Amino acid sequence: MAAKASGTFDPKVFLATVSQGRTVANYRKGSVIFHQAGPADAVFYVRKGRIKISVESKQGKEAVVALVGADEFFGEGCLIGQPLRLATATAMVDSEVLRVGKAEMVRVMHAEPAFAEMFVAYLLTRNSKVEENLVDQLFNSSEKRLARTLLLLANFGKEGGPQPITTKISQETLAEIIGTTRPRVSHFMNKFRKLGFIEYNGHLQVHSSLLSVILRD
């Protein structure tokens, strides 16, 4: 088996190879990986790129509920008996995505503790982020929510400090993420730039000083 390295299962090798139940597809910017209300029959893993997870109401209003980047999973609702997708997954940039069929995902989680441990750790970390997002929406201003979103997109807190946001994310998308209007996002982005918290030069550069917006009473 490709995922075996010297007799030991390697989750990274499993996610890097194609075999029974695992296929890889390349999606151009704007392509849909799956639609809301479509069949939930697989889990997906982002090899490279960025995926937008969004929901649409019966009235046609769209809300972005998550942005998923490289080395992250999405679509795992099928593992808890979800028959239909609750959201739509769309490539924000050209992306490479691994599709793991539900049956194969269940098999490897039962057969390989190393993979199950890695996957559960990922889900717990993401669940913690969801809780933080909920608190953010309930108690923080739209300015603070935007600052937090930009820091998260720049991987603030990881080794090396904030990284350039190379994926072009529109102000409309940012507005959908934080639950405000595009003009409000534009206002705060201009404010952050004038204060030296962010820079535009081919990509968005977020500085650690933006954290002061979140910490401010």
C-alpha cells in the first residue's frame, strides 16, 4: 500500500497518493467542487489553493462560512450521516484537491490509528476556531472581526509571523465572512492602511500591529 512507509502507515503519504477510493482533481478559479444540496459522499483535502465554503438562503442571500487552505479538509459532514451538502465549495484560486470517498475514509480511520488521530486533531482545532468565530460575531465590532479575519488569513500566530495573503479575496467576500457590508469593509481597510497595519503591493501584507485593533477596548 502506498501509504505504508517501512511497514508504518504514513498519513502524509496517504494524502499524497491516488489509489482505490482516492482521486485528485484540479479546479480553476471559480470552479465548484460540490453544490449545496448535492450528494454528500466524500471528504476532500486541499493539496494546494484555497476553497470558499458558502451557504445560500432560499431568498438567494449568500454567506461565507469558511475559507479552507492547503493541508485542510472539508466536506466531512458525510461521515456523520449527512446525506446532502449543507454548503457549496468553490475554488477561490486554481486549486488541487484530493477526493476521498466516504467508504475509503471510514475504512482508513478504523484501520489506521495514526490517520484517525491526525484527522480528529484537525477537527478539534477547527471546532475551536468555529467557537472563536461565534464569539467574535456575537461580541465584537465589525472592525475587530475584519482585523481578526485578516490576521487568520495571514496565518498570524504561526512560526515566522504573519505571511503575505497571496490569494485575492474581494471586499465582498470579506464582508460576507464578517457579516457586514462592502462599504464598511472598504472603510476599515483604508483605515488600516493609513495606520500602517496593512500594505498593498501586489498582495496584501498584514502586520502584527493589526493585533492592536483586536486588543483595544
